[in-house]
Amino acid sequence: MEDAGAERRRAGGKRRPRLEDVAARVGVSTASVSLVLRGVPGPSERTRQRVLKAAADLGYQVDRTASLLASRRTRMLGVMVDVHSPFHADLVEHLHSAAEEVGYDLVLSTQTRTRDERTAIETLLAFRSEALILLGPTAPVDTLAALDGKAPVVVVGRRIEDGELDVVRTADDDGVGKIVDRLVVLGHSEITYVDGGKGVIATDRRRGYRTAMRRHGLDAHISVLRGDNTEAAGERAARHLLDSGQLPTAVVAFNDQSAIGVLAALARAGVSVPGEVSVAGYDDDRLSRLSCFDLTTVSQGAEEQARYAVAAAVERLDQGRTEPREVVLAPHLVVRRTIAKPR
């Protein structure tokens, strides 16, 4: 009776190279081959090179699915992302690169106008994500803490008070303060802020605006308009200013999307930027860099945040770290075309 290999050969088929074939070619154990291919220390450099050459010559490819099933691990990091946020898109791109470098992959679950945060997170857990990287979550701290009991949680972009969670963020209040500082140096005093609505991130940025205005002795000029994180909110705020007949010399918006809405409304009204009104945003997302906007903004360091977030997750999963850690990055002001000295 023919074995399966003989039958395949008779039928003209070609058997896929196995770990045993690489080991036989080099003359080492399959365990040594496995260590080399997984990048685990142990085998000598000479053995490593011989194994890698044999694997390449034979066309051997690691069966990732089988190895993960054997280890009962998925090596998947779940990422919750707001599908409408250009900044989140930048973060995801860098998260992919950082995860691949350490042998992990991502599962993405989107938060939309009709799909809430809870549903997005439940999907990540259903796909057996080993750790969760949540971009700008709004859930209460106790909810996030309970979630951390199911899988390690890394919160990106949001300050967490009294929570036993890993956090990677920028100092949002300081970032907005840097914008106000630059505008004041240019000679502005009538500086209006378009708010970001509810939540910790919005609170921190609003506080940064108020604190900076007071620091410069501009308490009487503090003006906060209702808004959120959308272009539509920026447009509404700008129309309100236009209708009032009292335009400030500068507008600072909660994020770049809101700032772009401000730019659009001012352009339709024939108000020149930065000639009549300077405008600044926050995030330094890919839209802000387009030549048609060339928006002054604050960079949160998307690549750096992504690397710290992945590192935090891997430290929890592979290195046994249990103590929570907060990484606070310094924001960086990016000056472009949309601000200038007031007339």
C-alpha cells in the first residue's frame, strides 16, 4: 500500500517542506531549527546561518496558524479605532509596523456613529485579542479597569486618574498652551477656542487654553465656543463668530478636523486666513499637512505613541509586568501657513 507521499509524487504533486526536512539538511534537531526560526536565543550563530540558508533553499515557510494553535496563543493585539478620525488612521499605520517588529499582528474594530465603543471592544475580545489598545476611549475608568481583567488594556491619548491601567498620551493641556503662547508672541489677544465637547481629552485641552490665556493676563478675553471633534462643529463655531459681527484675531480648535471646518466657513465668507484671522488645530493628522490647508497644529507624535503602546502590551503579555505605567509625551507645535501677526 502506497503512503500519502508516494501517492502525491505519483500524481505529480510536490510536498510542502517541513521542519524535519530543514533539520535533516543541516544535521541538527528539529528543536534547534524551531529556536532559530522563532528568533529565540540558544543556537550558535553558525547554526543559525546554516538553518536560515537551508530553510530558504528548501522554500520552507513557518505554518503560523499551526504554531499559534499549538501554543494556544493568537499573538493578536486588538485595536479600537474611530473610523472618522484621520489621526487614528495615522496611529493604526504605525501600530501595524511596531507590532510586526515584535511578532504580533493587529485586529481592528471600528467605532462609528452607529457602532458604540462597547460593541467595538466586545468584537476585539471575540477575536481572541491578547491585549487591547484603545485609541481615545470615553468609557468610565471603572469600566476600563474591569476590562483589564479580561485582557491587558493600553489606553492611548487619554489621561486616566487613579486607574491601574497602562496609558500612553501627550500632555494635551500643554499642547494647547503652546499654541496660545505662539499666538500671543505674534501679538494676538482676541483668541477664541472651539471646544471638543465632553470627555477627559476635551477637558484637558480646554483647561490648557484657559490656563495659557490667564498666564498671559488675558482673562477678560477668554472665549470658549461649543464644539466637538468634527468639521461640522468647526463650521458652526465659525458661522457663530461671523454672525456676531465680532471676529477674533485668532481661533484655536479642539482638533484638526474642527479647525478645517473653521477654515471652510471663513473661506466661504471671504475672510482671509491668516490675514484677518489666524487658525490653529491639534493632532497634526494627514489632512492638516495637505497644501490646501497647511494648518498650524500640535503634533502628538503618532509613531512614538504607537511604539510605546505596543511595547506596553508586549511587556504585559511576554515579560510579566504587572505594575501600571503611564507614558506622557511632550507635544510639539508645528507652525504652518494659517497663523501670522494680527493686522
